[in-house]
Amino acid sequence: MDPLPSCIEALRVLAQTKDPNRVVLIERAIDQYLKTETGRLQRLRDAINWQKAAKRKGEDWETAKDYIRSLLHSQR
């Protein structure tokens, strides 16, 4: 079973929330996915970019996008 759809769904819920712990929760969801999917950081980045491009009302994907960017940068 592909865990990416579950991860994206969790991030979608978090993209719609104003929870004060939102950043931590987003990073935790991404980290959990990456633990189960070694080498899938690029795939997750592409999925997040697709979700952001959909421009659904009330969703903010910047935190997830920024975190993925920082992870990719740290791998260089």
C-alpha cells in the first residue's frame, strides 16, 4: 500500500488549520512518511507542489513546502 496518499491527506488537513502547533504537526507528518519511504523526499515534494498548485480555498501549503525544501537542502 502506498503511504503517500495518507501523508498528503494528513497534510491537507493541517494546511486548513490554524492550530498553534501546526508547524510541528506538519514536520512530524512529513518525518513519519520519510521513515516509511526511504528516498521518497522528491516524490513528496512533487505531491506537495501539486497540492499547492490546486489553490484550494483555505489551504496553506507553504510550511510543508518550506520544510521539504530545507530537508532537500540538508541532503546536499
